[in-house]
Amino acid sequence: MKAIIKTFFVAVTLLFAGSALFAQTEEAEAVKEQIKDQNQTRVNEQQRAMVQEMKQNARMLRDEFKESLTEEQLAILENTELSMQERMEALKATLTEDQMEILDCNLEGIKEQKREMKGQLKENAGEYGNKKRKGKGKGIELM
């Protein structure tokens, strides 16, 4: 009889210990998930700020270029009888070397900002569990 009571007592103790451990594990998982959500929100805010900064920089560069245009060049841009492609070609034919340099610099600046943004997004994706899979996308894992 004592052996049965001891066995029962040990089983109940193990059951309580196991359920307490399970509750702690669930709590830890909930805390991890909450931290992950907070970090994701922070990253999204950073991304929004980065996009806003890119738009502002692009706007400044566009304004700088537009200020360098002559009345004739502005008239070409405003000519609605031409298609967008025709306007761009006509405008390019009238650009000075300085204007071409400004335009090239602006385009390169915008490309660099986009590269930075993509790099940041990739870095953040890796940080939050979006791991790349092995293989070539056909469900076959190569070792």
C-alpha cells in the first residue's frame, strides 16, 4: 500500500512539475513572439522612414534638375501632343553637358538608394526567420 501511495505521490509531483514546465515554455514562447512582433514593427517603421527619405531625396534631385531647364526645354516637357517617349527623346537632344551630368548623378543616386533599401530588406528578412531554402525551387533538397 505504501508503494502505491509513493508511486501515486511521485506521479502527481511529476505531473505538476511537467505542467509548470509546460506553462513556462508557453510563456517563454509568448514573450519571444511579442518581442519578434515589436522588432518587426520597429523594422517596418525604419523601412517607412527610409522610403520617405528616398522620396524626399528624389524630389530634391528632380527639383534641382528641373531648375536647370530652359524655357524651351520646359515647353518640350509640357507638350501634350507628344508621347512621353517622344518628349524624353526631344528633351535629351537639347540637354547640355552640365544638365546631362546632373541627370546622371540624380539617376545614380536614386539607384544607390534603392540598392540600400533592398539590402536592408534582405538583412531584416534574414533576421526574422525568412530563411532561404536549399535547392532549386522544385522541392528537391540538395546537400
